[in-house]
Amino acid sequence: MMRAGRLPAGFAGVLAVLTVAVFTSAGTASAAAGGHARPGTVPAPLDLTETWSTGSLPDPGGPIAFSSPISADLDGQESVVVGDRRGLVYAFHLGDPTGSPPAPTAVAGWPTTDESGPIDSTPSIDSSGGQESVLIGSGNDADPTTGGYQAYGPGGNRLWFTPATNPAPDVGVQAGITVGGLQSGGNDAVAGSLGQVTYALNAQTGATLTGWPFLNTDSTHSTAALADLYGTDQNEIIVGGDQTAGLGAGQSYTNGGHLRILNAQGDEICRADTNQVVDSSPAVGGFLAGGATGIVVGTGSYYSGVSDTDTLKAYNSLCQLQWSDTLDGNTYSSPALSDVLGNGSLQVVEGTDRGTGASGSVWVLNAVTGQTIWKATNIGRVIGSVVTADLTGLGYDDVIVPTVNGAVIFDGQTGVQVADLSPNLGLQNAPLVTADPNGTIGITLAGYTASNQSPGGVGQIDHYEIAQSNGPAAIGPGSWPMFH
């Protein structure tokens, strides 16, 4: 009962809305009746400068794809960290580029060199040991029988490696490893594998926690969220997954997927089944009526013609469905929760993909009801997850959308396009927004420079800054500045 290899490498594999159209050069933005968007308002373009680029990375044929860049302080300076399909993990300083054209300096000891399997997992940071270490999974759908869970010290040295022991040969870890408190009193780490189990580990040692692994009987691409859902000062684990018809662990399953909530001891609290896989990573926040905690997650596209394809779903903390919307394309990218309207509440932001040769969209929805507020269409395939930040200082978050033709930025209130970054860079992951060392807002894109439909070329990381901006204010409450 396990399905790895579902997502081809590089993916070389609708609501009724009364609209008032605002046309832009790259897409069409439309606002739902009663929504907050201001028809006809055209925000000024953002003033962005590309301050550095790595140029071609040493990964021809195995570039950066699904692994999203994150920020870390490995040596007293803020850096960007990301993995590639060659199996390398890179760390570059955000500030003080050198050379002509400007290029970033690598953190000493990076990239890593052990190449334990291709990396499509997004790195995470553990600082519970007094210095920051990088946790990341290896192995992916194209190579699921290699890899596992691993951690690297601030100098790029591998601290530990924990293989997944599965009732099947697939041991890779494509999901991001989520770091937080579960059992050890410090930080722990949890992620599903491409086999049939999910592991929770001590983040400092890689040792398996008591009660784990959890047998979920199929592969997991979803990166888990941790949250104290029930006010007990104990985190629960919220994660999506895949399912194949049959018997597993004494239970009968049908084709599709599920959202699960597990406790810290590896027991299932509740499960919501769908007839489509749940590859998206859940977003958790107080967005339901009365500020109640909700969970929003997208599905996938593995099972053809089923009703939960292309859906975005909201659940409460008991796995009870609150609303479900069918969008205009695949929703395997992860949703963001963000205050794009500037009204002090959270909205749901989701990108969609309609496949090779087609275009995608980005949607902003009312988080309580699922009603569309605005959407922008015809912007290129959206495979990676959207991020948000207040890029203008106007008190609301703007939306940065990765596509296979660079990143597109939309004004949060109106849905009007205000910037287009690195159109020759293919992106299948989430951008990174940072408060840069010089005080500006930084935007980092990590992708590949080959055919924009399939990452077979070389990796590249580009970094932009917004002139006269206030970095710390941009990523304040209500923003969603990085993957997950």
C-alpha cells in the first residue's frame, strides 16, 4: 500500500465569480463581488534591484527544484540555505557580494559533499544545541530507494544520518523536516518518507522518539505542521498523505489521501480522508470564525477524474471539513495564511498549475468562508508555494508567486502585478523574503536555467533588494515570508 514515484521529476508529468477585471501585462486579476480589491486601482511598480547571482552552480543535470531556500545564521552572518538534485546543500551569505558581476560568498564548509541522494526536501534549522544546524531529507520520487533524514553542522559537517526503515524499498525523504518540541525537552524533528512510515527524531542526535515511527501505509510528500491545537502546551503534528486501496495496519483504505493529526507519542488523533492524494503541506492558524484554529491544505492530481482534484480544503482541529473549493488547476503547492488585505485577519493564498504547456493562477480566498477575494490568471505554471510580505510599507502583505518563468509579484489588496523577477529562471519551490543585513527587503529565488518545463540544466540563485525599504517591518505579523 505504498506509492512513491508519483510526481515525475520536474513534473514533466471552479468557483462562480462575478468579476471586475483589471488587466496587467502578464495576467488578468479579477475581484469577487463583495471582495476587498479596489477595481481600477493600479499600484506603482516596485523598485527592485538584482544585487547578486550565483551564476551556474556545480549541479548540471541535477539542479535546484522542489527544495525551497530558507535563511540561517551559521557563522554570525545571515545566509540562504537550499538543496539540489545532485545531493548538495548550499549556504551563501545574503550580504556583501563580491566580484563583477556581484556574486555571494559561500559559508565556510559549504556546499556539503557527501551527496547521500537527490534533495527535493526543504531545509530546516535547529538552534537548540547553541548553534544552528541544518536538517534536510534526501531521496525523491525519481530516486526513492536512496536517502533518509540528516543534519549538518554550521561548517557543513554531517552530524547524523537516520535511514527510514520501511516495509518497502522506498526510503527517501522528499518532505521537509519540521523542527519543534515533541518529547525531548529540546527540539525534535518529524517528517514522512516515500515509503510507508513517518519518523519523529531527536533533532540533536537523530535518535527515533518513543512510539515512532508511525505507519501511515503510503508515501508522504506533505511537510508537517506543528501546533498546540488543544491548549495543552503540547504540540500536535498535522500532515497530509497518500493512500492506496487495500488493508494496512488492520484498517481498510480506499484510493485517495488524507489529512492526519498525530500526537507527540505517534498516535493518530483524527483523520480526514479524501479521494485524491494530499501532497500539499498544511497551513495552520486562527482563521476560522471567532479566531478558532483552522487547517487549510491543497490536494494533488494522481487519481484521474475524482472530485477532490484541484481542491483547497479547510478543516477544524478535529479534522472536520469547514469548506472546500475547486480551483482552476492542481493545488499540490502549499497554501499561505496572510493578511493581504491589511484588515487584521488572515486570508488564504494558493497557486494553481494546469500542466505542461498551460498556465497557472494565484487565488486569494476568505479564510472563514472560502469565498474568492481576487485571483490572477495566465501567469505561468505555479508548482512552488506562494509567499507574502509587506513590500511597500502600506500595512498589507503582497504576494510573490513562483512560476516556471521566474517570480511574479502582485499587490496584496488589488491583485495587480507590480514586478516580474528572473523570467529565465525556472522555479518549482517557494521564494524567500528576508530582512537583509543592510536593512532592505531581500527576495531570494533558487531554481534552474534550462528548459522551463523540466529542470535538466544547472541551478542558480538570484537575490533582489527593494530600494529604500524596511526589512524587519516587511516580515512582521500576518506575513508568510518563506516555505511553510
